[in-house]
Amino acid sequence: MSAPVSKEGDAGFCWQRLRAFTAARIGLGSAGGSLPTASLLAFQLAHARARDAVHLAYDVDRMLAGITQRGWRALAVASAVRDRAEYLKRPDLGRKLSAESRVLLGDQQPAARRYTLALVIADGLSALAVHHHALPLLDRVVPRLLEWGWDIAPIVVAREGRVALGDEIAGLLPARLVVMLIGERPGLSSPDSLGVYLTYEPTLTCNDAQRNCISNIRPEGLSYDIAGHKLVYLLEEVLRRRLSGVNLKDEFDLLAAPTATAGLVE
């Protein structure tokens, strides 16, 4: 006997249509008191992928090579964390540079001059995310900023970093703005989601209310093109208004596209 086919008006048909619009686990059905075998195995696989993403080692050499192949300057630093296990247990250490990295960054530029922008690529909780999405996003941002005359610091590749690590990095380079590209906490449908955090005049006392965030950057979420346009728009607005975070009203969704603003770079 052939299996019954869901028809329009059936509950099963409605769930099938809804699943076409989301990766969320909806309308999975049941097998006795549990999930169907296929749904249960898919859940276990997604959970394993999320755990693997958290523990995946950051390929710093690969990232540096990708940056330099594009003709951009780059350097590598590390947080005060000794290993991945400590990173997960001690978030505070992921917000501080190692002693060697502080010396390295302090030697990059005379203190009398400040870069306009510091870009930091950190593994965060998903190195998989930065491996997949960091450089495709920067391909849509860096050439435009360089064309407009922005003074961009060497791109910093930071191992075992948290978001606030960018504040210390920007202070040492030094730079007026810092953009942190970082792997977000993996979910069951997104083990490789990239987040971007933007801070104006970063200091060691900055908090999350002083940052702007763009999240879920990946082909299945926020596309590289839209995320790149939004980041460029926010960078322009931050320099124009000289503030970031909750005090900066994000009106990007009301605009067709950001445009270059003259006279922003000092």
C-alpha cells in the first residue's frame, strides 16, 4: 500500500509549505512517543556540528594568506587565553591581549597618527564562521573604503578572541573605529553564523550598549551584499555623528543603498 499523500487543507500540507520558509524544526511529526527516526538523526547531526564548530581550531595562517593575497596588510595576535578549554571557561581572558601581542601592536604606528579604522577577525565561538564568511564580507567593504581614502590599519587576525578584544587592539594601533568580525555562538541550524560589531572611539571601559551589531551573516541568513552595504552605511554614520551603539539610530532599512559621504576622513 502506498503512503498517503498530503493534500491542500491537510495539516501535513500546511507544515510542508511553512517548512519551505524556515530552517526551524517545525511539523516534524511523531513516531509513538518520540520523533520520527529521520528527524531525530537530523537533530543529533545538527547538535554535533554545533559542538564541532565551537571546538574547531582557528586556521590563522589560512586567514593571513587570504588577506595578503588581496593586497591588504595583516598581522596575527592572541588573547591572554592559553587554550580552547580556558577560552570557554574564562571569557574575561578572551577580552585581553597577551603580553606579546600588546608589544606587537604598540610597534605598528607612531602615536601621533591614528588610523581611521581597525578591522579585527576573531574566531569567537565558531572559527567555522570566520573561515567561511569573513573574507567574502570584507571583499564587499574594504575596496570601497580604500577608494574613498579611508586609512585602514593592518587587518588583525585574533586567536581566542571575544568582542571586547577589539577595543584594546584599536587603542594600541591606534584607530578611531574598530570593526570586529567574530564567529557567533553556533545554533542547531547555523553552526557558521558570522557577527560584526562596530565601536566608535573604543576604550577598555566600553560596554555593549556602545556597539552596533550585524548578525547572522551567511548565505542562508543575511547575505554578504546586504551585510556589506549595512556595514558601510553604519561606518559612514558613525563618523558623521561621532557616536555608535544605542545612541546611533540605524535607518539602513529605510534606504535603498548607502552612498559615499565626502569629507569624513581627517
